[in-house]
Amino acid sequence: VRDVTATIECTGLLCASILSKKLAAGLQGLVLDVKTGSGAFLPDLAETLVLAQELVAIGNGAGLPTVAVLTDMNQVLGHSAGNALEVLETIHFLTGMEREPRLSAVILALAEAMLLLGELAQDQADAAQQIRHALDSGAAAEQFGRMVQRLGGPADLLQRASEYLPAAPVSMPVYPAQGGFVHAMNVRELGQIIVALGGGRRRTTDMIDAAVGLSDIAGLGDWIEPGGRPLAQVHARSRQAADEAAAAIRRAVTLSAVTPASVPAPVGQTLTA
């Protein structure tokens, strides 16, 4: 109904859609990751802030302790986009093989907010220490493995992820025509590339290809050049699909001879009231 009545971006209806399910579930507390930037539903920071304030006010007003953490989506979190590729990056994060700093910052901010809201930590420093211990001790990875097994997945997914996760037959790096620093990227367009590869749906009847996507995605400020650091690695079903994705990636990423004056922090305000 919101689609055909052009009310998709109506803040009131957005809040109703997001919070109705949470309130119905009988939660004791709610931490919301509210994103802003080119890859977010609301790219404008001011509009995102209004949405976050409304979500917190309505949640708290309904008796559900609610916190909103504003996070940036002007570049990709982590290095991967696509179903199996993101699962693999998740496993690498949990097992300590690779923890991309921006992704780490967002995860820590959300987890800290959850521990504090649930009164499971004395303060932010205590929450951060608990999270680091859960990650570094392997407890978080072990719990994830148990969750997978209880849902019918393999018991040794963490140890043999590459054997279980599907891989696309075509994998190729994407280079720019000339070198430069990554000055900006349209993350929404990168998401559309995943859909075009088959990793998302345009219609409800579409089948999702879990193997396709992008990995090794560059970040803002990275130096990119032909034969050196690529813009990304494309994983596709065919060379034609990979070539089309590569052209779209080059259009979505803006390079410059100078580094960006500033790079948005991955975590912004935390709203509690």
C-alpha cells in the first residue's frame, strides 16, 4: 500500500512498520541500527536523525526501552557484499581471521548499547571489555557455530566454511582506467549491482543466487590503480555478468588525485530519549 500511495518515506508509517513487530514480540529492550548515507534508506542525515528520534520516542512511550545508534553507509561496511560472501566475512570476523575496522566499530557500538540497555554491564568500558573477551576467547564464534547446528546446518561450518558455502564460477578483479584515491562511492548503486548479478530479488518470484557478489571492496581514501589494489573483486555466473558489474562499479566509485578531506565516522550519535 505504501508503495502504490507514494508514502514509502513517510516517517510515521516507517515507525509503525518498524516498531509494530518489535512491540508485538514482547521485547524487554530494543537497540536500533539507524543508517544514513548513500547506501541507507534515508541518505540525508537530517531526515535520518528525525526518524531515529521518532523511533526512540515511540518505543519508549509504548513502554519498550529503546536506543537508536546512527551509523554511516557512505561506504561498504566490511569488504564484502553478497549472501555467501558476507557469511564468510562474518565467520572470519568471529574467528579473528580478519576484522575490518569500520565493521568492528559498528558491531562494538551496537553490542555495547545492548549490554547497557539490558543492565548486563556497569558502564561503556565494562561493556567493551566483555565484548572483546567474547570475541578474542572464541566464545562468540562457538555460540554462532551452535546456532548454525541447531538450525540444521553443519557442525563444522566454522572450520570448513569454504567447503560449504557456494562459490561463483567467475571471479575477477575490477580496476579503474587510471589510479586515484577513492573519494566517494554510491553504496545504493553497489547494492543494485548485487541484485543484477542475481544476489537479490527484483520480483518475489526471483530465485536468489547465494554465490554471487563483491569482495575486497575498496574503502574511502584507499589508493586504487590498474594492476594494484582493485576497486573490488566480482563473483558472477558468467563473464558477461562480471563485465557488466565491473562497468557499474566504475560508475559507482569516484576517484580523485587527492585523498578525501574527511571520511565519515562509522558510528554517530546514540539516542536514548
